[in-house]
Amino acid sequence: MENEIKERLSSGLDKESNKDIILVTGGSGMIGRNVIAKLSQRYQCVGLDKIGNPHPQKNVENINFDITSTQSIREALGRVKYMYGSEIASVIHLAAYYDFSGEPSPLYDKVTVKGTAALLRALQEFKVEQFVFSSTNLVYKPTNPGEKIDENWPVEPAWDYPESKVETEKVLHYQRADIPVVILRLAGVYDDEGHSIPISHQIQRIYERSLTSHLYSGDLLHGNAFVHLDDLTDALVKTVENRSSLGKEITINISEQETYSYEELQHELGKLIHGEEWETFEIPKPIAKAGAWVQDLVSDSFIKPWMIDRADDHYELDISRAEKLLNWHPKHSLKSTLPEIIKKLKEDPKAWYQEHDLKMPDEVEHSH
């Protein structure tokens, strides 16, 4: 006990700072690191993440835990209670399972659904002013260009990742008890370097002038919604700041105003990378699936057969609720950020490929 007391006095992390406490699960991830950096200027932040992940921020405590283990969750929150007390201003829950391969996995249920349920149960021993859950725009039934999706739009998840988010939203609704819940349905996240799996692979295909960069199995005029990391961070901060006025349970869309079509992004990337508009052709889905299956066998291609079924999906979100309730307005757009992303690629292609876990072919590396 004496050592614990000394630790509390010397760590500078004690509740005696009189700052409100914010817990961020997934605190070592791209979003977690950024929101902790922003919030820690005004709040006492505590990151919770799986064992082995790095410390999220200097002077911010990171507690390792296993969200699939009730005992581990309770031990982590026991540490929180001992060091900082039983009052928590906000829990920003970012930890979840995600696999872009599209393969089914029991971890969607084990980590995202049941892990969140266990965390919520353990938090009942605290006074929690707000629980923020990071959901996704992919829970919605796709729309058509020009028709924006608001928070009352039908929910129709098409694969395991958004389905796990829908199931977790149900858990929050039925098991939150007295904890106010905010569900943020987030568009795809990117930053000034890229750090978006679909965007980085689209850039790679055009940069390498691959055959698949000229082919698309969906409607070229359709596209997905995105949001810049800085704007998302700002939205999370404003969600915390407005916690007393958001009610007991609410869902809010977080996205940019405009959704760019696949064709529009193709042309823009072609001009930025090679100085030419990128000609792209729609191909029938059966042919695309066969081609993707063969590519997957021989080269572990990014384009998987399951993605072809989703290529026609279109998302553009109505963000008027976020603007009204959070006083939040996105300051970036994907199209205006692409020049910065491509600039970083051209300055050091090898480093950009490594940063995005992409393999650069020898002939491409030597030609640039």
C-alpha cells in the first residue's frame, strides 16, 4: 500500500488535479491517440488498450486489458477507481474488431459485441456521465446519389463488421441502465498521409498503373462517405463538451458534407499522380468476381470477391444533427486533402508504402 501511495503522489496522474476523467478504449490506435492528445489539455485522460500496444500519450496513463475477459475489465477499472475515483465524465469506446478481408470471424461477437456488454456492466459501479460508442455509416441501407442518409434511415448491414456494430448498438440500448449513451455513426476515416485502407489501395493501383486501376465492378457515380481524422477528433471533443445536453440516448452521423464518386476520385488521383485523367471502365460483376478470385490465388490481391458485391453501395450522410447539437462542422474534404497525400507519396514512395503496409514492386521502386 505504501508503494501505491508513493506512486500516486509521484505519477502526476492522480484525481487531485481536479480534472474530469475521460476513459478512451483503443487509446493507442490512430483515433485514440489523437483524441487523447486533444482532450488531455483539459481533462485527465486514461487510455485502455490490449496488452502490447504502445503508450498513447506522454503523461497519460495507459492500462492494458483484455476486453474479452470480464476479470481483466474489472481489474482495469479497479485501477481507474483507485487512482482517479468513481466519477467518469465520458467513456469513449473505440476498441473493436475489424478485418478488411471480409472473412467471418467469431471475434466480431467476442470483442465488439460481448466485450462492450461486459465493459458496460462493469461501468455500472461508477458514476458515468456519458458513454460514446464509435459505430459506422456502413450499418445503413445504401442510398442513391443526392439522397442523404439521416439517423432515422433504415439499418441494413451487409457484412460482419457493420453487423457487429448494429448488435452492439442494441446492447447499449437495452443494457445501458442509467448511463447516457451517444452512438456516433462514423464515415471512413483518413488523414493527411492517407491511412485509409480503401484510399491507399486505390492510390497504389493508379501509382503502379496496374490493369485493375482502370476497372471497376460497380456504378462509377457511386461512392462512400469519409471524414478527416482532425474533424473526427473535433467531433469527439465536442461530444464530450456537450455531454450534459445530449440526453439519455442519441445517434449522430459524423461525415463530410460531400461524397465523391469513385470516378471523380479516379480522375483526381490520375491527375495528381501522373498528370492525366484516369480512364476507368465498369465491368460486369461475374467477370470481376472471377478476376478477383484468380488474383487472390496468385497474388493476395486487395480486391476480394466479397467487395464486388458492395461496389454499388453509395453513402452520403445528413450531418445536420451533428451541426445542431454539437456545433460541429467539418473543415476538411477528401478531395482537397488528396494533393497532400500524393505529395507525401511522391516525396518518399518507399516510406509511404511502408507506412500503409503495402508492398512496392521492384520495378516501380526503381522507376521512381
